[in-house]
Amino acid sequence: MLSYRSLLEAEAVAKAVSPDNVRVPLGLFVKTMRRGKRVFTIIECETRLQTFVATIDDLLSGVSVAERVVSVVKGS
């Protein structure tokens, strides 16, 4: 779970990583959702541990990029 200061920040991050919900390998399920100012991701992995770790790494990388973009936009 990730918490943000505003609904808009949480929504931006959730939408930024939501495309990951669509294209995933067989045996992997990823769903990201926003609840208020919080963003939750559910990951179910029925394959290798390496797949699970790589999925988390990709997700957090996308979150990091989205947070930086939000920060830059807010600073404008």
C-alpha cells in the first residue's frame, strides 16, 4: 500500500501503473487500484519466485517514475 497527500496524486500513480494489469504472463495476476489517497496492488504469482520479484521491481519502478512526474507537474 502506498499513501499520497491528495486524491489526484494517488489517482495519477494508480493510472500510471494500471497498464501493467493487462499484459502479464500466464500464471501471474496484477491488479492496481486506488482507494481514497491510497494505492494498492494485488500480485498473485503461480510461477517462479524470480517472476514475482521482477514484477514487484517493475511495479515500483513505474511508481517511482509516476511520482517524479507528479512532482514536476505540481512544481510547474
